[in-house]
Amino acid sequence: METLFAVNSADSSVSVGPSQLGGLGLFVNKDTDGEILRIGRQHIYNIYTCLELCKKLEDQTEVSVIRSLLGFYCNGPPNETRILTCYMVGFEVLRRLGKLEGYQELQQYLNILLRTEIDNLWQDEEPLLESYYELEPGNSLMNATLLEKQSREVEELSKYISETWKVTVEEHEIHQLVAAIRSRTLEVPRKISDDEFSVDITLVPLLDFANHDNAKQNAYFDLDPETDEVVLIARGLLSGGSEVLISYTPVEEMTQMFVTYGFYPRSDGLKVVDVPFWGYYHFDRSEELAQYVFQQRQPTNLQFVLEYADGQLVDLFLNMASNYSFAGLIAMDDVQSVMEKASEEQIDGALATLLGLVESCFRERIERLEKFAKFCDDYEAENGTKNIKQLVQFQLELYNKYLDKMQQTAPQAGTGSLYDLVMIDGDDWVEYRLPPVYNFVTRELARH
């Protein structure tokens, strides 16, 4: 880290060390109020600064490595994170070819990316993830991660590098770079004009050691439009030795946080999570209702709003705002027509039925997940990682909490207890729902 400190913090006002949140964190070395850290444009990495760096390398005729990798790895729909990953893999190839001698900060940062411990699914072995997927299909983020790993694109990229430049970047090293980059990117503003800004997916060395905690956030980062520098600013006076805590996202979708960053945030406050349901839980009429949900383009997932305090899940609500997937329990007509004609008693009755179905679903899933947790314990992973256990433990906590609340509130149609568990005014959370996965339409519904 010495090079990065020299570049980004001439007075060594910050340091990196073990965090109580796990892993490493960023700390202030002295009492600080206001600006903590300032990082120049030449020391951050997004698709624009990487392109500028490539133009400098062009004079050394090394840019063909980057161009070739971009053509090989980024030949699908544009994806900012994927392009940035390709740039960093390309820079690592150049480093191993001995072509980055004049770029010590970049070399140091590549070392950091390769050493960063990330506890997300990218580090787990496919057989373990496939075994989980057979139990719990339908989660769009889990599906995307597994499909990406199954695509063999990392294997092909490693082979392409070896055959083209006679240098070795192992598959596990590319997996490491992918996981580290995804977990460390920040959304940094970029000035387009005097009154217009865009947001770039950006790697910001040193600042990216700052951990996330929405409840205890004591600093934020922004762009200084006058100097084009990224500035880390304290929200108040920080005592020397304090850990700098920022917000990666204002709303924490729990699966998204785990898949991207490798942890489940447990700070005080409200969070959300989607649970696949329609088409993925089987009961009388389940196939008919799943097809109805598909035809009406309603969510297959059920979104839960979770309340945490002192690191514990203390309450939860099923958020049915703008979710009419339960309309088929009233009638099988067009959703709008059903909801316009339905009485309050019919709506309450359908919601009460849904709560009971979810209870039965979660009881089944708890039994399966407990068996899978034991399977994880016995599974011998070559690289030692079984990060999927974090997901399993979180789901068990969620499902058991739901069962506890069902028992405590005994929600029934026509009583206030129904809305102790069902939230109908949670519109603020709707935009954070995960995209529905309708793959049950093309796969066999009876999985067990």
C-alpha cells in the first residue's frame, strides 16, 4: 500500500487495517473534519480513464493487447463493468509481459485486486452452486452468476491470452479479478457540462477500502468539478483512529449486496429481499396460477421488507405494493379487471391465502436448506471457499422469522392482524424488485 499512500495521501492522514465489519477498512489517523482524501483523475480507473491510458500506451505499440482482449471478451451487449474488467485483465497481461514498467501505481493496484479476499459466489465451485440451484431456482442474480460461470468464458479467455501472447493468467486469477472489480467499483459522478453530470462505474484506489454501513455512515465521496478529482469528505468530526464508513447504495437489496460485495449488511434500519415464489413452489393449482402470473406479467418474486436492529432481523413485512400476482386467487381474469371488481373481503381473503401458501413454502425450504447446509459442511472444495453458506444461513434466518411472525400474529382476513404482516404502502421499495424469472415456463415444474 505504500505507493498508493504516497500518491493519494501525501500526509498519510489515512491508513488501511482490520475492520470490525470484517476484512480491511479505511481509517483516519488523526482528528478530521471535512476533506479526508483527494484522488486525482490519473489515479482512478473507469472506461474513460482506461481509454486515455491506452492512448498513452499506443505510442509504445502495446495497445493491441487491450484492443484484442476487448474484441474477444466484450463482443456482446455493452456492459460498463465488463469493459472495465477487460481493461484490467489487459493491463495485467501487459504487466506480465514487462510492459508496464513506467506505471508503478497501476502495478501496485493490480496486486491489490489479485490479493483481495471476496466472499461472493464467484469464488465458489460450480458443483456447489449447481446443487443449490436445483433446490432454489428462480433468483435472477443467482441464475446470472451460475450461467456466467458455466459459460466457460473465463477458461476461454485464459486460453486466448496464453496462445496469443505466450503469457499465463490462470483461470482462478481471472475469477479473482472479476470478483474483486465487481466488489470494489463505485458510482462516481463525471462532469459533462456546467449543469450536467453522468455516473461512471469506477475503481478508486484507497477509497475502495472504505466499508459500507448505511446506519453509521460518517463520510461520503463526490466529484470536485473544478479539479475533476474524487474527494472523500467527513460528515462531521472524526476522531483519530475512526473507521471511515460510506454508503455503496441507499437501498440494500440483500441478495444484490451478497452477490456483488460478498456480505449481508446487518446495520440498523430497513432492507429488502426478493424470494422466488410463483412457479417455484408447488401446490394445488400452482401450475395454473404460475401460468396466470406469467400471462399477466406479474412478479414471480415476493419482496420482503426487513428491519434490523443490533445486527439481528427483528421484523419483516411482505410488500404487496404494485404486486397483483395474488389476483388469480380471486379470479383468473385480467388483473386490472379483477382488482377493480374485487371487494375488500375478497382481497383480504386472497392475501390471507397467500400468506398461508408462503408459510407452507418456507417450511419445505427450511427442511431442504438445512440438509444443504450439512452438504456444504461435508463438501471438499479445492479452493476452500463455500460462500454459498452465507446465502443459505440468511435464507434460513428469513424463513424462520416469517414462520415466527405468522405464529405470533395469526393473520386472518377481516382482521387488523393481516396487515401486521402485509405491507400495501411500500411503493418506495418497488423499484428495487429484482426482474422476474419466468424460466418455469420452459422447464419441468415438478422438481420434487
